[in-house]
Amino acid sequence: MFQELFDTYDWEEVKQSIYAKTAKDVQLALQKNKRTLEDFKALISPAALPFLEQMARLSHRLTQKRFGKTIQLYIPLYLSNECQNICTYCGFSYDNKLTRKTLSSFEIMQEVEYLKQQGFEHVLLVTGETNKTVGVDYIKKAITLLKPHFANISMEVQPLEENEYKELVGAGLHAVLVYQETYHKEDYKVHHTKGKKSNFDFRLATPDRLGKANIHKIGLGVLIGLEDWRTDNFFTALHMSYLEKTYWQTKYSISFPRLRPAEGLIEPKVVMNDKELVQLICAWRIFNEEAELSMSTRENEKFRDHIIQLGITSMSAGSKTNPGGYVTNIESLEQFEIDDARSPSEIVQMIERKGYKAVWKDWEAFA
Ligand code: SF4
């Protein structure tokens, strides 16, 4: 289990070792063919900032070598904003006063009709965390409804048990995103004060349970802004390296969500600027040539247009972050504000203008 490896590391020691990396360490990391976790530390360190152009060129080259000139498209489908957890950064937090809503089967199908009209084949199901209304039975029913209409169904919902994941994989689930939010255990407690999500260790062990359940793809990441992003990303890289060795048949993806405004939200403790986000994305690609690097509509148009050529391989488009946000409940409160509000067809045009191909479907399970 990753927990055993994680417990051998000390946050402060890791942080200090990242900030102690020098220009020479960065140059060495850039020259190698295969990079270690120590190289990754150098690439995300402040010492790497003057090498950003070189990193961007290398990241561009490695991405094209493995993925060609393609960008996968997906869309989130928010099924529910009901949640029993208190998370300080989220609009759906239990202590936020808002009208709670869970989509019925009829409403799900209304949303599906809209998403299909837009051309989507990959849908990401999102719910808050509450067993009463959006437990395994509800999610399984939703997957069963969606299966005939989408080639690829992912989800970002509460962490489940291994046997529950197996059940959902059997129903047609392709991938699960489970962000640790922060690997800083004490800070994690500050931001997750109530509910099941307050259990740091249970969340940390979730990718292990997913790997054992033979899920096709696992998505990792942290919420950038809660803690030092460099240290948090080192732990994400440590986690992914462990998973790749242990569950080698599974694919992996990384996301880079920066804290966005939401109802009742906290201010970020650490602000990451655009240049640093480019550095982080390039560092990930140089460290790991195989991983899917994903970018949501949290980021603005200009940044998303620019980042396409620097390592990103998957993007959401035309997203709404409220249940029923596409058709049935347009005015409900969003989980967080999106910044790139362009329609899916506008995103496709932008991707094509860059000389890339927008991919709606790259995978489908045998029936
Ligand atoms: S982040 Fe997830 S668990 Fe936390 S309040 Fe929001 S929906 Fe609930």
C-alpha cells in the first residue's frame, strides 16, 4: 500500500530538498533520457524557472512523440450537489446554504441528449459525497443509463471500497479521478473538517483500491493553492510512480486544478502564477512521457490556447459545474466558476487552428 511508502517521507525535508536544487541539477535532469524523482524535484524547483523555454521545447517534443498532434475532449456531467462533507474550498460544502439537487433518470437523459448533440463521447460523472442519495446504487444506475450513449465513462465521486469499484467497472466505468487535494496531512485536516473526506488515510489508499479493482485509468492531482504546490506535486509524482509499478496495467492521468472562486470559499494560501503552471506541466511531461495531462475550463481562454502545444493531451470543453447545468437546472449554484466559457465547437476550432486534431473518442470497451 502507498501509505507505507508515504510514511517514510517528511513534508518539510522534501520541501527543503526541492528548494535546494540548483541550475546544475536542472541541466542534468534535462540531459537525461529517463528521469528520477530527484530529477522531477529539480524540474519543479525555483532553479528551473530560467530554463522554462528549454523545458517547453522538450515537453512539446516528447508529447508529440507519444501522442501526436491530438487533444482528447471530455465533458463533466454533474449529477448532484448534495454533500455531507465540509470542504473549505468548495461551493457544495455541507455548510453552504444552497438548494440541493440530485438528477433523476429522466433529467440525466435530458442532459445526455444535449451532450450528444455537442458531439461528446467521453463523459465525466461528478457528484458530492453522500451515501444516502448518491451511493453506489445511484452511480451504477447512472452508468447503466449512459453506457449506450458514451464510449468512455469516467467519474469523480466519493472514494469507494474495492468491491464497489469492481461492480462499477463491470457496469462500464472506465476511469476514476481521485485527487488527494493536498498531501500535507495537517493542512488536509484544516480543509476537510467534517464527513468521510476528513479521513486522509482512506482517501490516500483509494488509488490502491482502484488498482486492485482493475480500473482502466486513475487520475491523480492536488488542489493547487492549499499548500506549497512543488511539495504537493512531488508527493503526487511519488504516488504515481508507486502505482505505475504496482498496477502496471492501469493508465494514469494528472490534472492541475488551481483554486477558483466559489460560494463561501477561502483564499488560496499559495498563489501559483501562469509561468509556474507552465513549468509544472512541462516538468510532468519530461518526467513521465506516458501520462495523460489534463486541463479543465477552470483556466482562462488565453492560457488554454497556449498550453495545448506544451504537454496537455486532454481538455474539457463547454463545461457546467452544477447539476442540470446544461438543460434541466441551468440557474443552480456552480461548484466553482469556470473561466473558459467557449462552446465545444469553438474549442474544436481553436484546437484545429493550432494544427491539432480534437479527438472525441479514442477507446471503447467490447460490449
Ligand atoms: S469537494 Fe467534494 S466532498 Fe468536498 S464539499 Fe465539495 S463536493 Fe463535497
